[in-house]
Amino acid sequence: MSIEGMMERAVELREKGLSTREICQELHLGQSTVEWLLAKQASEPEDRPPADVKAGWRSIGVSGLRMRAIAEIMADVILEEQAQHGFEVDVIAGVMANGVPLGTMLSDILEIDFAMVRPSREDTAIDFASNYAGLDGKQVIIVDDVISTGSTSREVIEFVKQEGGKPVLVMVLINKRAENEVDGVPLRALVRARPVGT
């Protein structure tokens, strides 16, 4: 998708009432990039967007079989982390919306409970879905699709702690950061995607 196409899509999503964070999740872009697109700074030829990597995984997401294959690989990485660092896991916390299908499959593969966490929006606070597992007294792996700035992961880590849980790992499909941890919690990804030379 071109910059102009991303700009049009960002504006379209804003007009539908999505928050900046929700637009970031929908477009798989960082907050500074979405803010730049919404400000229509792309119309200035000398003005460049912030360094970012657009990460899409639709070829995986359209197929349950492919999603399951990715979840199997993520489970293998989780088991490797457990063997290396000696932690137990009680709950997989899938971050809405894109972390939920992967988290659900991981919960099944690893035979542990599943919780669903809804990150805050501009008008609502972070929360978890009460129909799923609780977090109190549990060792928790946080699962999402993409980590860009880490703001959602930081918010979920803090929420898990407030609910009495202990975050032991953040597991994502794509890591757009240089760091291997978020607020002291180890971060693992299947793919690291970062711009170079910026």
C-alpha cells in the first residue's frame, strides 16, 4: 500500500470513530506514523514519515490451518523459554483483537487457561473479559500479533500485575522494536522487522 493509500485508510478509519491506537492496530503501524498520516503531512514532498515498518499477516490470518501452524511455532518458542528460564505458565492472555485467535490456539496447544484482555481506548479503561480465566495468582504469557512502540504491551503488563498476576513473557508474531523485553518482561517474536539506516 502506498503512503497515500495508508493516509486515506487512516483518515477513513478515524471518520468511522476509531482511536489512534485502534488505527495503529488496524494498519499495523506505530503511533507516530499514524499521527503523521492523520495530519496529512504526506502532502509535503520534503516531509518524510517517521521510520516504521508496515507489518501485515493476512495470508496467515485468512486460514485456520495457517494460524494453527503459527501457533504451534509460538508454542515451541514458549517451551524453549520455559526450559531456559524455568518459569511455569498458568494463563495465556490474548490481547484484543489480533492476539485473541493466536492466544486461544496457544492455550489449546499448551493445555492451559485462556484470558482475553481489552486494551484501553480513548473512552474506556483496560479490562479483561469475565467469561474467560482470571489473572489473580497466575503466571501469565501475553500474546499479541505485532509490537511496535510497546505501549499496548506495557499497559497489559501493568494490568496483569494490578489484577494479581505475574507476566512472565510477551509473545508476538512480529517485533518492530530493537529491545528483547518490555518493562522487564522478556519479549519473544517469530519475526523481527526494523528499518535500518534511520
